[in-house]
Amino acid sequence: MSTGELLNIEPQELQFPFELRKQISCSLQLSNKTDYRVAFKVKTTNPKKYCVRPNTGIVLPRSTCDVIVTMQAQKDSPVDMQCKDKFLLQSVVASSGALAKDITPEMFNKESGHNVEECKLRVLYVSPPQPPSPVREGSEEGSSPRASVSDNGNLNTSEFTLASKAFERHEPQDNSSEASGLISKLNEEKNSVIQQNKKLQQELELLRHVASRSRVGIPLLYVLLIGLVGIILGYLVKRT
């Protein structure tokens, strides 16, 4: 805050959250410390770039007045976010009953013997406020630990180490019951396959035994049939 004999001016720096192609405004508050009417006038080194409302006016005794300074939309970014523009606020005691329309340039002419207070204000560009990062629902609870990233883009080693240890400590416990159930199921299926294999082997041996008996019985039956036919033929020959 600038404290003169006539006005308190707040703030001392005009701060603009700079963004390309966007009109930006900031405000000044002028507080009259006296029991007189005080006339003020705002000047700038770059009048085409800024719009000041009001650029002249009257601050009533023991009261305040707000001045809005608007920077026009800029097409190019400033180098290193530096600005050389400056403002000058002049103030002088006005006559009783004076209004804004009564202000003249002559009132701020020091050579004419007027007691003019001056306050220089510089311009600062600041980064625009960043919106808060959205937090996905359920990200705080029930999620696996993750390593965080610091402001400069580097992985936070200590947090990553703690997260890794926690993961190694809890992950096997979470999957132990699942793995035991799977192993038990596989063992049951293995035993079932072994029993079916034994049963199939027994049935195969039985089939082989039957087949071997069939191969022996067929020639014997053939011999018996031939013998029976021979006897019948011999009997018929004898009768004839």
C-alpha cells in the first residue's frame, strides 16, 4: 500500500494473470485520507494496450474509489513473463463541491504551483491459477499403491519404495486363497483322469482276452464242421 498525504493506493503493483488472446482486468482502490475532495488522474506508458475506468475522478472525503485497469487481449507471449509498462497516478486537492466533469489537465500541472502527489505503479504478469486436478472416484480406497511424481517431473523415490514394499507384502496374501483353490481343483482333476485311465486299461485287457479266445475257437469250429459234413457224406454213400 502506498501512503501519501492525500490518498492510500492499494495495491502498488498491477498484477495480470497473463493468457494469450484474453482480456484481463485488475483493480486499484483509492482511499481518501483527508477531509477534502481529492481529484486523481491515471496515466500509462502504453495507452493503446490498457483501458482505465475511470482514468480521472473525484474521491470524496474519508471514502474510497475503485479503478479498473483492463489489458487488451495479447497475440504474443512476453519474454520471460516480464513487462516494462508503468502507470502514474496523480492526485490533488479539489475545490469544495468539485465533480469529475470539473477536472482539467491544468489541475495536475506542477509548474502552475499545484501540490500534486504522484505514485508510480509497475505491471507484473503472473501465471493464471491452475484448476484442481480431478480425483477419480475410488482412487483413495481399494487401489494399489502408486509412486507419486514431484513438481519437477521426477519420480518420488521414497514413496515409490514404500509403495513397492506394501505391494510385495500384501499381494501374495490377497491371492493365496485363490491359488490354493486352483491347485486343489487341478489335483482332483488329475486323480479323476488317473482313475479313468486305469479303467480304460482294464477294459482294453478284457477286450484283448476275448479277441484271443475268438481267434482260437474259430479254427476248431471249422474242423468240427468239416468232420460232421464228412460223416454225413459217408453215411449217404453207404446207403447208396
